[in-house]
Amino acid sequence: MKQEKYNISIERDALRLNNEAKSVKLKYPKAYGDKTKNNFITTKNNSDNIFVIKTPTEKNVIDAYSKLKEITNVVYVQSYNDKELIWPFSNYENISLANKVTISIDSDFYKEMTELNKNLPKLMLPALNNVKENFKLYADLINPVFGDCTLKISKNNIEFSNIKLDSSTRFGISQDELYFLVTLTFCFLEKLELKSLTDLNKALEKVAKLYLLKSLASVKEVIALLKANSDKESKLSENKKIELAKKYMEEGYATRYCITRYPKIVAECAAIIKDAIELGIDYNVLNENKSVVEFNLNGHKEFGIEGNKTDRDTYIFPIITDDKFISKQIMKNAGLNVPKAVLLDKDMDSDDIDNILADFHNGPLVVKPRNTNYGTGITVFSKKVAKKQILDAIKYAFTFDDNILIEEYAKGMEYRFLVINGKCLSVAHRRAASIVGDGKSTIEELIDAKNKEPWHALTYAPVKKDQPVVEFLKTQDLTYKSVVPKGKRVFLRTNSNCSTGGEAVDYTDVMPAKFKKIAEKAAKSFNGKICGVDIIINDVKKDDYAIIEINDNPGYSINEWPYEGKGEKAGTAILKMLGY
């Protein structure tokens, strides 16, 4: 017998209150689209004040509970941003709130069950009638767990409604309660004679072992735990209840940069999954390590890799854009401004390199590998430097690639223009990695402290400590052991990639349209559907600019979740491009 061949879905009521836990009239958030069509977040009795959070139908408790967690966390983040609370209790004034769980048993699985258990009716219909009868007979044993629960059976769907919200968890119900309910359902398929909780516990243990259901705490343990929670809840003052609601809101908001079940997926993948959840689009993580996800809305399926690779882009697009030298030539031929660059080969002798570098010795320059991403191996010299430092930077870049570029330094601020399906959706300025002194900590200690901030920790964008940082600090007569005066900002490198610790600041609303058009033209020159265009602009009031790079795999988490500013829904735009 295969394990757990049943389906389960969960619904919970979520009352919305203002930040002081007062009832007010609230509109259904625009972020969730049409409330009549959203499969995950809808409303109860057409009241926008009460969300109904619904999971898709899953094949086991773990998957269903995981979806419940992620959908609920998305609601918490949106509610936090809207300065709202979600009430974690079953009652508020004259409003009753509850959970609903629907379990359906696969007919083939039921046939296997009858072969294992001769006490089961041969047909499923009499077995479902047994569930009804047992539910009535043993209500006194069940009510301490679920409250005044009601049962409805339609075809092979067994629906438990009016289940009391469990205020000990921000998700409204615990995983143990769900395991209890599933095992109870399987137990109730046969006629039973139970006289006590001990009898019920024995029957549940037998069923779990017989049908290979997941293990669960004993009935007595579950009931004792829930009774303790209920007793604790009854003693809470109104202020303590509000404190608990705020605590859950903070905990939910803390998940804003990640999918808790899949901590290894990249930030962009987490962003698009959260955007999909907001719109009621189901998701299935097929490969966590490679961030491969299948999206599904009412049978319309699409695949995404790392949040931004889809079948809408051509196979050749990433190959061309990974080559920084070729991609610059393509953009130059399209009439776009790119910095002057020369190519060095690892096999060149020192005299050849010296000759090629002659034009760059007297000014600022950039040294970068030909085919790396995320700022890897790049050294930027914003001022004239000694020949030895340039040669050290070249040696460092050659550790990542056999070809490297020596490029003119473009003066100005660097911006990431995110272009999706031909339109510039977002502009983010990438401030180079930096720390602000406190007068007592070393630079290395300040870097370590910054890397513990939620934005840096959860978006996998730590401030890197590598050779370019050492070199750049040296130009400021500093080292990792230097103590910086309080309030002084020290930049750690000149390139501003967020992957090396830079911080994104949203500039979408203030960037002139002319530069957005340039980014769109750059994307069009590659026929790229999802790409990031990195542009240096010294003065947005003038027309001067330099495109330093185009990315087929843009880290758009910096556009969706900037360090400063509101951000743009990049994942939503990609889902729209995919036809959702």
C-alpha cells in the first residue's frame, strides 16, 4: 500500500481589524485582484472585513499545511503594510470565526483498505454513513478538540466545519490537529464501540499503522494541549489578546523575503511565488536547489526557473548576454551608448597587456571577467591608480575567466532598469556596499552586523569580504580593523551589485521617461522578455548615460523588495506576461 492516498484542503476565517484591534470597514485589497476569482484569499458572507484563507486541495497534511502557512504569511505581510491586524481568536464581539477542513478518500485507496481491514464495508457509501453515525455517537470525545464542530458529507468529500480557531498558532490550526482529524476520519469509516479516550486512542493508533498514515500525538496529548491553550486564552485580558495579534503580525511580516518551506530557493523565486499566492495562483516547487517552480491557475500551467527564466525568452538570449564583450557590441550597433572596452586573453604576455593598457593608465577604469554575473571578479577604480593595482585586479579577474575586459569608468550613479515584456517596470539605484560608523566597532564588525539585517540576510545579499574590498579600503587608508567615527558612511567597493552587499533604493517614480525608453531599446536589441539593464547616469537632467551591462537573469528582488522605497511587483508582471 502506498502512503496517504487521500486529499485534504483547509480554510480559515481571518477577521481584519485596524492596528488598535478596532472593527472598521475595510476594502478588499487591490493586491489580491478580484475577490470572486481568487482561489486562496476571498471573503466571508461578502464582508470584506473577514478573509477566508483557502488552500488548494493537496495529497497530504504536510503539503496542505505548508500552503496554509505561506498563504497566511502573505496575508500578514499585506495586512502589516496596510496597518491592520488579523484576529487570532474564534470570537470578536458578536462575530464567530472558524476553520473548515475537507477530506476526500481515493476510491482505489478505499478498495486497498477493504483488503487490509475486514471490518470495513465493501462499498464506500456505507462507510461514509458510518462516519456520520460515529461523529454523532462520539461527539463528546471530539468536541474538546474541535469545539462545536459540524459534519457534512457530499459524494466522497467529508467536510468538518465550525472548527474552533487555535490561538496558539498564527495559522489558526495546528498540524497535530489536522493529523488527528485525518486519522479520526479513517477510523470512523467502520462501526466502533468506544467507551473512553483510551479506546479512541487505541483505535486511532491501529488505523494509522494499518493505512500507513503519518504519526500523530496521542488523543490525550492533543486534547490536553488544546485544553491548556483554551484555558490560557480564557484568562487573557483584552490588551493581552491585542498583544498576541500584534506578535503574530510581526512574525508573519518577518517572512516577507522567503518561502519558509523552501529556504534554498533564490529571492526572485520567493518573490514570484508570493505574488502568485496573492493572485490565487497555485505553485509547486519541483526542484528547490535550482528554484524550479510550476504555476497552475485552473489548469493553465507554466514553468519558471529562478523566478525569471521562462519559455518566453529564447535559448540564445542568456548565452549572448553572458558575454559582456559581445553584448556591448550589439548594444553599440543598436545606437546605444556603452563604455569603451578592450579584451585581454589569459595567454597574452606582459608586453602585450602593457600596450593594450596604455590608453587606460592615466584615468579611472573597470576590470571585469568576460562571462561572470553578480559582480563576481569585478574591480572598479574611480580614480587614477598605480599600475601595480591594475595588474593585481587583472590577475584577480583572470581567476574567474580566461578573458577579461578593461573598460572605461563611467562616472555617475548606477541604476538597474527592469524591463519585462518590452516595458520598463522598475528602476532601482544600487548603492554600493557601505557601513556607517558607531565610533567603537571595527569595519569588519560593522559588516558582520549589517549582514544580520533582515534585508541582507533573507535576500541572500550579504556584504562580501573579498579582495576588491581590501583594495578599495586601502585607497581610503583603511582596513577591516579600522574604527569609523560615529555617523560616517564608508563605502566598501565602487561596483554596486546587490549580490556583493549593495543596497537597492527605488527610483521608479523619479527617473525620467527618456532613460526608461533607452532601457527598453536595449532589451529589444536582444528580444529579451525579462532582463535587467544597468545604466550609469551622472545627471538625470542631461542626456548622457552609459549602459554597462544587460542581464538575462536579473536579480529583480532588489526591484520588488528594495532596501529603501516601495518597490514594484515584478513577479506579478511576469505572471501577467505568462498569461495569468
